[in-house]
Amino acid sequence: MAKNDNLVDFQQAAEKHRHRREHEQKEANVEAIRQRFAHALPSKATPVKDYLKKKRAKKKRYE
């Protein structure tokens, strides 16, 4: 029996959509953080990048 090109592997499709949705959620969270920091610390050049670096470093220390 030949494999049909019109068949969809639902597991593969679900993984693709899940990854895209998770990425969009992360981007939305980062954008919200950017806006909060922009209001709180308007004079600081890269507050979000600094915050996320510090958060990752703290996470690595505890693991």
C-alpha cells in the first residue's frame, strides 16, 4: 500500500502548533515585562535583558 501525501500526522501537526503558541505566549510575557520596566525605569538602557539574565543566573545556581 503506497503512502498517501494527503495524510496528516496529527501528532506532528499538534507539536508544531503547540510550539508556535508557546512562543507567542513567551513573547507576550516579555512584551508585558518591557512595558512595566519602561514605566518604572525609563533611564535604564536594557532593564528587561538585565532582569532576564539575572533570573536565569539565579535559576542555574539553585539547580
